[in-house]
Amino acid sequence: MGITPEQLAAMQQRIASGKNADQPGPAGPSGPQVILGIDPSLRGTGYGVIDTAPSTPATLSQGTLRCPADWPLSRCLRFISESLEAVVQDTRPTLAAVEGLFHAQNVRTALVMSQARGAALAVLGRAELDVFEISPRKVKQAIVGYGAAQKEAVAKMVQTRLSLPELPEPDAADALAIALTCAQSLDSPIPDKAVKPV
């Protein structure tokens, strides 16, 4: 199910009514946005924040939240949650986008990924942000033009589009790519079924 015109109108109305009044930028998919992209993972959650107000999107913040292998699950989830809360406070995003779940062959891997994703979504929920989910294939298609592109190709295209001085780390690059994909999808007059509200 994609974003219907009614859902977009409702999102615009919620933001315009002042729900995120302390955050910068006019509301609406066609107006400037500060978008937080998140690539959730237990050991390496990538995040990237872009500002679409300039003629060319600008990077406000990006990085990878790394949890050591010897940390228990609960400590990792707390670290992810607290770190993303700090990112939200520092950058004041107006909306967020999270990578959708992929079909993992290993059930345990899928469960762990879901837990990391849940920690991220809880932070976004507390911040009262509108959140969109984008499939990994859609992100690669939007950024590279090929749905099965390798991570390095995504990182290089992100570096080019955001005029970054250095190639971003893979997880951070994926998060920035998610934010860029969200920006161009919301700016399109045609709802994209691959970009779904969470």
C-alpha cells in the first residue's frame, strides 16, 4: 500500500498545525524538510540527516552507531535508542525514513534486526515524527538506478549527490541514501507505493 493523497494531506495538516512547531522548515512534501534516514542494525546502525532547503540537499549529520560484539542485546538497544535521541535533539528533523525489513534466510537475524528497528522507531515515535519505510531495493533503484546495486556503488553516488569530501561508511551511506530517496519520493506529485508511512 502506497501513500495516498489523503495520507499526504493529513501529514501536511499535522505538521502545519504545529505538532513539530519547535522544528525548522515549512511543512509538506513539496517544501524544505530536514530528513533523518536510519539503516537499523544491532551492531552498526547507520544514520544520516539531510536538509532539503538548499537547491542541492546538504548533509547535517551522519555516522554509524557501533555496538561491541560482547555487549548484550539490552545494552545495544539502549545505546541505539539514546544515541538516536541525541541525533534528533541536535538536528531537529521534520520527518524520518527507515529501511524496510528484508526477507532474511536466518530467522534469528531477522529477529535481531527487528529489535534494532523497534528501538529506532520508538525514538521517532517519542519525537512525534512522521516516519516512512522504504525497501532496500527501492533505495538502490532511486540512488543508483539499479535495484541490486552493491553498497560501494550506493556510497559513491551518495558522496556525489551530497558533495561529501570523503566516501561515507557503508551504513551511514545507506542511511543518507534512505533520506535522499524519501526526499525525492515526497517531492513527486505521484505517490510512490514503495515509500510507505509507518
